[in-house]
Amino acid sequence: MTSTNPALRHQVIRIYKDLLYLGREYPQGYDFFRTRLHRAFASQKNLTDEKKIRKGIERAEFVKKEIEALYYLKRYRTLRQRYDKS
């Protein structure tokens, strides 16, 4: 990403690191997640239009929320199985 706006660059790096952190618990493994994430971000590295960069950041935030929701659901199901009397 070659942006003239350093704030956008900081946001992209932050969301990338957040997603990497979430990838530690990914069901198919961290290496699978990391390579897919890197490929997704690398494919967008030539973006220079601020609107498109912001759109990409929004999409990454959405993916982050979806992954978090899946992890919460997994934890809920595990706890429910553990403590369910059925």
C-alpha cells in the first residue's frame, strides 16, 4: 500500500495484526490462516485511492467481527456441552 495518508497505513497494519492474533485459534490452523491473510492483504497492496483503502479496512473489520462471533459461538457450545444435564 503506497498511501500518502499515514493514518490509513496505521489502520491497515493494526487490522492486519488484529486478524493475525485472532488466527491463532483458527480451526484449520494458524499457518493456513496466516498465508490466506497475507495473500488477501498483498493482493490489495497497490491501492492508492483512499476510498478503496477505507472500503478494504471496513471489509477487514467485518471479517474480524465474523471470526470473533465464530469463536464466541464455539466457546458457548463447548460450555453448554460441558454443563448441560441432558
